[in-house]
Amino acid sequence: MEPLFINLAEAFTGWMISLGLDPGWAEAVLLVVKWIIVVTIITVNIIILIWLERKVSAFFQERLGPNRLGPFGIFQTIADAIKLLTKEDIVPSAADKLIFKTAPMFFIVVAVMLYTVIPMGKGMQVINLNVGLLFFISVGSLSTIALLMAGWGSNNKWSLMGAVRSVAQMVSYAIPLAFSLLGVVMITGSLNLQDIVLAQDKWWFVILQPIAFITYFIAATAELNRGPFDMPEAEQELTGGAYTEYTGMRWALFFLAEYTNLVAVSALMATVFLGGWQGPWLPSWLWIIIKTYAIILVFFWVKWTFPRIRMDHLMSFSWKVLVPVSLGNILLTGAGIYFCRWMGWC
Amino acid sequence: MQEFNLELMIKELEVLMGDKLRIGSDQFFAVLNIESNMLTVLMTKLRDEYGFNHLANLSSVDYGEEFELVYHLYSIPDNKKLLVKTRVPRTSAELDSLITIWPTADWQEREVYDLMGIKFKAHPNLIRVLLPEDFEGHPLRKDFVMGGRS
Amino acid sequence: MLESDIYTVNVGPIHPSTHGGLHAEAIMDGEIIENVIVHLGYVHRSVEKIAEGKTYQQYVPYTARLDYLATNLPVLGYCQAVEKLLGIEVPERAQYIRVIMAELSRIASHQIAISATGIDLGATTGLMYGMRDRERIMNIFEMTGGQRLLSSYIRIGGVAADIPDGFIPAVMSLVQDIPGMMDEYNGLMTGNEIWAARMQGVGILTPETAIQYGVTGPNLRASGIAYDLRRAEPDGIYHRFEFDIPTRNGGDSLDRWQVRIDEIGESGRIIEQALEGMPNGEISTRVPKVLKPEPGKEVYHRIESAKGELGYYIVSDGSSKPYRLHVRAPSFINLMVLPVICRGGVFQDLITNIATLDPILGESDR
């Protein structure tokens, strides 16, 4: 089972070469195929995730959740997707149309780009970048711009307030997010995600970097705009925030992108802190799926338990708690590395 | 402050207000009928000296020639109660606002203005509260013609 | 120095957190609220004018629609006011049934207030806890009046019908579960760090301001004044029951929220005593089909509704219809204090304050 997908890819390349295609071109075609596969996986995965979140939240709230369409209501999301696709696409007449229309596309493109560098198994990666982690963080923070575009383009006070809040929030939380990952980078000495996974064959970094794991989890919740940090959306206060004016598929793109981000961030968390695809017995690509889903469930748990934090508390929490703690963790890690070298353990 | 005595209070007020004040009572309340120009004086006294700190209800009734303003006063927490009434003529339906004595009179007076058309002098924001701004007439007046299904 | 403009945000009338058709115009400087202007009347149905065209009995169902979340309380208040006006005595059994229904309504209303505060603050699960427990009360209402939300079960002179079989066990089991419910609400929300940070010190209502603005009910008691009409001016048979008046001293949102949770417990105690003390007998006095009070007679009757002092001012002209009927709606008066407690807070506090003041628009707009 282990090299299933790699063998498939090799067989596909071999088949193309046997058809008389130049090996360079075959690689390029393979890359496109990989991309299509990634996008398909993302879409199918999200359909499952939305269903799962509904079921899980229903479990927390002692409800039944979707239960009509198909066994356990698993086709509910598909029905919803069809509904959203066939809905009228309303663009407010006062909106800045170009920005309004491009914002959701930009948001989802950014979200999908994150998957390029995540190692989904042993040797399974769309592109093995040697600065994979840096790529992930920098591309991930681009979604701020998409939210700002949505808020500004909608020409609505709620949207703008949501956008302004989300920019403030995401810029503030990007710093502890990056700092939390720095400890891991210091230990491995590499930004390549495959290297980081391989460095965890003995100890998962969650054991070596427990503080970073927690700060990363909190900062990631904020970056994902999930509860209790769902400021940009804040249905009860901002009536949907940056997404207020969006309808139909444009709104659905935001929705999809949020879940795409959720999976990407959880996968990165599994990769960096939980040993990535490493694990006994099962094939590597299954391990990363299990770990990612475990983290996603924790995200669900947090969202459906906590009330929304207040904006000023949110900001002061980032700057006064998370940033100092993550900086302290870097200091601690540095000292630890020197101590380790001095003792001759590593 | 000495023990509150309703009869004593009424006597004191009678002396003070003279013929501006008529004392009555019904099954449930001691009623003070005051002339509308003395209303704020009486109310200030009732709040400051007799401790009626809770203006529970402010309402109005249309009696044809005149409108009657009704003020149900209570005190928290010792729960003494009093009913103050005053009348204004329909032709010049206007009297002093109590908003400086009890801020709670604010919306209640606006409601009376809105539905009964009685104006309150010195009310800082006397606009309709329940009906739309462009509504014509005051529906709780008895001569208001009901529209719609007729 | 950066200069910022004052701008307005219209919260409502169509907004998820305005509990109906409330329209609060927030005048803001950045995230700080300078002032709030409340616009009412989006659900104005002119119930006071309607009353002048209906007989006393016909009007009963209209009162249920005033506070549709605590449906038996406004009906009870109205019926008691008319009974006072006519000097009608209500049989013992009906009194006890009324108390049980009224307290169940209070619990239902507070559960909505508690759970709606939960969802307004983003704790969606909080909403479900309250709704789940309220469902049982709705089932009990359905048993008695056949209607879940707007039962006009209480009538002038008594109640519409005797309680059915299964009513007492259902109420009993509900009452026994109330402490557990309270623990759950407290466990999920009160102890939560974020919850406390969102509510503590937010929208402080001092006792002086509360009295000046005529604020009553749980909102007043959260400011430290133990004023409850069930104790101060007991209508019906409330003086027979033993219960405490829960108060808090801070007057902030957390206190208003906790007072409501505590009141659920006290209502449970009252119901328990009422179930024990309920005698057999008539459920309604014989009331004539056409009620004609003495001309010129008037009454102001107030009860402790779930939201505060609910008063009915009825003037009779001797005919079978009220000459004038005025409803002193607690939500209407309580909302007046919203701008006062919001000033200087941030925008999110406005939502918290609306939720913890717990207005019901059917009542405030009438």
C-alpha cells in the first residue's frame, strides 16, 4: 500500500513517455495532473468536512444534525452545494465590482496554493520546496488581502468593519504563528517540510516544543478566523462581516476557502508537530490524514464550546501574551540546543 | 426621615397647593388631581420629600373636551403608591415634561405625544416613538378615524 | 494626531442580534460607542387601540402576543386587572394552576434570555442548551392549552380547562431537573474565561440610574435592589410561597445574566410548593358572557413579569369594552437605559447589552 500513489505517478509518466512524449513535458503534464488531483481531493474533503462539522456540532449540542439526505445525511452538503450554485448571483450596485468579484477567487486560490508544499506522504508532495515552511506562512498570510478586498469592495459598513478587524487580527496573529514555528526550524535547521518530518522519526516536536505547539494552535485558530476568534465573520455582531454582501457561489467560495485553510493549517500542524506522515503499520498518506482530522476535530471542539472573544481582548492577548511567550520559547530552544551540544548529545 | 404617613402628606400638600389640588381616591389609590401648571412643582416635591422615586406608569385618556394625564407613582423598595392626575384641554393639549424629575418619563411622554397628541413643554426630543414619522393623526384619540378595511 | 470621523452603524431592524425588530443606531468613534439612538415601532400593532374595539374576553389572546416568550404572564396580568376591575374572585385551584403556569413561563423566558445571550456572544452551544430545556415547558403548555407558544390558557375568572392527566408528573420531573440545568448553563458559560471577560464590567447600570429610568425586573435586581412585585405587591397567592429574591451588586451584564439563572431556581421552588399545595375544586368562577364594569372605574394592576413590572391601566365607561387600556411594558421602559449603559463601550458591548437587558419587541412596540 505504501508506495501506491508514487507508483501510479511513475506508471503514468512512463506511459506518457512510451507514447513518445519528451520526459520534460511528461513531468509538466504530471504536475498538472497532480494539481487536478489536489483540487479534487480538496473539494471532496470539504464536502465531508462540512458534513462532519454539522454532525459534530450537533453532537455537542444534543441535536441530530443533518439526517434526511442519504445515510446519516451525508448528501446534505451536496444538496447545499447545488443550491448555492443555482442561486442568483447578486452584486450590490454600489460595490466596487472588480474588487468585489475577484476577492472570493483570490481567497480560494491562496487557500489552495497552501497545499503545494504539504508532504502528504513519503515522497508525496506537489513541489518539494526547500523553503516550504516559509512559503506556507507567507502565502497563508495573503488571505488577509482577500478579506480586505471583500470588505472594501462590498461598500458596506458591516463588511468594512469585518475586514478591518480581520486585517488587524491576522497581522497580529501572524507574528506568534511564525515565531512558534521558529523553534522547530532551529532544531532541524531546515525550512524544508520533508526534512522536518524526517527529523521527527524519534521524537515528535510536540514533545520537544510543547509551548510552541500551544501558541501555534491558538494563533492558527485566529489565522483561520474560526471561533472563538471569528471576528471577520461575527454573524451576531457584524451580520457576517466581510461576507455580508456575498451570495450564492461567491459566498460559497469563501466558505470553501475557510475549510481549505482549515485542512491546510491542520495538515501543517500535523507535519511540524505530530511527526507528519510518520507512523507505524499504516501507509504514510493515511497517517497524515488521521493526524490532520484529529486536529480538525479539536478545532471543531473549541469552536463549538467557546463564546467569541472581544476585539480589544483579542489584540491584547496576541501582543501581550502570545508574542512574549513564543519569543521566550525561541530563547528557551536556543539555550536548549547549546546545552545539548555542550553535553555532546547532538 | 420620619415614618411615612399618606394622610399627613396629603394634608401638607393641600395646605401648600391650595385650590390647585383636589384630593380624591378610588378603590386602589389615593388620587391627587392637580392643575397642569403646578404639575412639576408637585412632582418634584413628591420625589424629593416623600420619596416617590419610581414613576411606574405614565398614560393618558381622551375624555372628549379634555385629556387626562395619569401618573402612577411608587417608591422602591418600601412600595407606597399614589396616583396623580391632571387634565389639559383638547384645544391646547400641552403641559410640562417630567423628564428632569424622572428620566423614565422620556419615552413614555413621547408615546403619549405619539398616540394621543399631547405636547410636552421642554421635552428635548419630542418625536414619535412607535408610529412612523410621517404618520398623520394620533390614533388613541377617540375622534381618530380608523383606516384600512372600512 | 490622527483624526477620525464619527460614523453611524444601524444595528437592525434586520440584524441577527436584535431579538425581533429593534433598531439601534450606534454613533461610533472607531470601535467606541458615543451614543445609541433606539428606534422602535417596527412591530407596532396598536394593541391599545384594538382593545377599545374588543370586549374584555375577546382581548385575552391579544395580551398573549405582548410577551410571546413568557406567554402566560401578560395574560395573567390582564386577567387579574379585569378581575380587580370587576371584583371577581378566582377559585383556589385556579390560583395554584395560574402560579404554576406563570412560573413555567418565567423559566421559559429566562431560558430564552440565557440562551440568546449565548448565541449573541458567539457561544452557539449555549443557545441549544436553553432551547432544549425550554422544549419541555412548551410541551407542558401544549398539554394544558393546546398551544405551545401563545397559549391563552388563563382566562378571566380562572383558567380555560382543568389540568390534564400527566401534567403533574411532567411538571414534577421538570422541576427536579432544574438544578441540573442551572449547573449546565453555569458550567458551559459562567465559568468560561472569555465569557466573563465579555460580560464583566460591561454595561454597568448603577442602582440610582436604574430607578431613575424606571428599570424593573431582573435588570433592577442585578443592580442590587431586591425589588420583586411577587414580594412587594403579591398578586393572587404569591404571599403563600417561600422564595428568595436573587440579587447581584455589580449591575453589569454578567450580573444580569446570573440573576436570571438564579431566578430559574427560585421559580422552580415556587412551582414545587404550588404543586404540593394545590387543592381540588373549581377551576373557574362563573363569569358572565358580557362583562360590564362600573362606569368611570379604573384600575392599574401590575405583576412581576419575566422582564419586569408589567402593568395594565384599564378605564371603564360601563360598556362591555374598555374605554382605554394602556400597557406599561417593562421592555419598553428597560430599553430606555440602553444608550446610557452603552456609552463609552466598544461595539461588541452593544450586542452584549441588548442581550442581557432582554427586551422583547412584541411588548415594547405593542
